[in-house]
Amino acid sequence: MREITSNKTLRESFAHSSTTARVAPHLALVMVQILFGTWPIVGKIVLRSLPSTGLVAFRVVGSAIVLTFIQQFRKSAVRVSKSDMGWLALCSLLGVALNQLFFVKGLSLTTVINATLLSTTIPVFALLVGAALGLDALSWRKTIGIAIAAAGVIYLIDPLRADFSRDNTIGNLLMVTNSLAFGAYIALSKGVVQRYGALTVITWIFLIGCVFTVPLGAVSLTNAPMLSWSWEVWAALLYIVLVPTVGAYYLNAWALARVEPSTVAVYIYLQPLIAFALAPLILGEAWNARTVVACCLIFAGVLVVTRRGRSQAVREVAEHPEALGH
């Protein structure tokens, strides 16, 4: 009798651990998107006290320091060939410098809701760039998905009524440009990521990114009253570096080792929903019918492109944890 009870307990324990193992990666991915979703909200608050290029410099330098420390602590640093430094520099220009500068400047001009919504087009741009370079293949299904997502972007920007002196329109266009830059980075960085691993590559591109972003940030911060910044501003800067950058990256990488890349990519849809929920509460932003219609079109288009995870570009998006949150 005791043996039967013991076997039953073991089976229940195994079933519980198996369920936990299946659920844990999905909980981690939800948390990743929550952390990524809070970054533009906290960033919007910080931008009230310092210029966009200054915020970019703080984030890039802070992340480079933390990632380098982690590499040294884990003793996981990999020697990079000199012949690949040019590729890393190009990846850094696209994936860190231009990506961050366009995103943060766009964020300072548009709303958090628009910023996170337009960022979901990254898989589409990765596919377009990959197809242009012969790294991915377009199909009728993907082409239709791209067209639907593009319709959503165009509807949100509303070029027929756009007044390019208005900050919101310029901010939206910068967000689209940011997604294009990051899509190009994803398409071009596949080789070096395969050779050296994601952690080594992202550490290097953040270190090289300092060369592009620090001079611009230093110039913009010369007139910023840094000594008068409150502790809340400094705490927000620390949060941006540690939580939606390094912390979310590691959670995403941990989940990626346990589920399919296409599953990871799908979770990017949560970011706009988080912005829809939090931005009105924290920042007082409002969403309207145009935002909702654009959201439905962009979601539908990206869903068509990413369906069944057949696209190489979509797999690459998922395998770049930093791609799912700027």
C-alpha cells in the first residue's frame, strides 16, 4: 500500500514539475514584454529632464558596462576575429546607434502607444531587407501580410492630412525609420551571431555603439542641468539600463532555449496592449478610433507574415532578444 502511495506521489510530483517546465517559459515571455513595454513609458518621463541623445548615451553606455561585467563574471567572452569587426560596426550602427537615436527621438515627439504599435513592424522590415539581400524568400502570403501591415502604418501616420511641422507626425515617421534600421540589423547580423553567440555580439555592438552615441549625447548634455536632476530621474535611468535592457534580454534568452523562436516572436504583440493599458494611466495619453483601426491592420499583417514561423526573418527576430524591445 505504501509503495502504491509512493508511486502516486512521484507521478504527481513529476506531472507538476512537467507542467511548471512548460508554463515557466511563457510566464517569462509575458514578463519580458511587460518589461519592454515599460521602457518607453519610463523613457517618456525621463525625456522631460534630458534630451533624447543624452538618454540614448546613458542607455548605451550603461548597458555596455553591465554586459561587459556579465561577460567577465561568466568568463564567457569570445575572441572576435578582426575580419568581423567591420560587420560588428555595421550591426552596431544599425541595431544600436540609428535604432536608439530614431526610437528615442521619435518617442520624444509621438506617443508611447504609437511608438510601441509601430515597433511591431520590425519582423516585416526584417523580411523585406532579407528578401532584398537574398537571405529570405517572399511569398504571396507574406506579400499580402506586408501590404496589410503597411496599410495600418500609413493609416496611423495619415500622410494625406499630415502636417510635417507637427511633432506627432515626425515622431511616427522616425519610429518607422527605426524599425527599418533594426530590421536591416537583424537580417545582416545572422552570421556573426551564429559564429560568436548572441551575448558576445550584443556586448560588442553596445560597446561600439558608444563611439556613435556618446559624442552626440555629450554635446546635448552640456546644457542639461544634471546636478539638479532629482533622484527619481537617476533611478529611472538605472531602471532603463538594468530592467528593460539587460534584465529583459536575459529572461527572453532563457525562454528562447525552452520554446520555439516563432513562439517567442508572437509575444511582441503584447507590447502595444501594455502601452494601451499603462500609457493612459501613467502619462494621460489617449487612444482613438484611428489608433485602434491601425492596430488591427498592423497586427493582422504581421500575423500573416509570421504565421507558422516559416519565415527566416521571423526566426531571426526571435533569436535577437533585443529586437523585441528597444
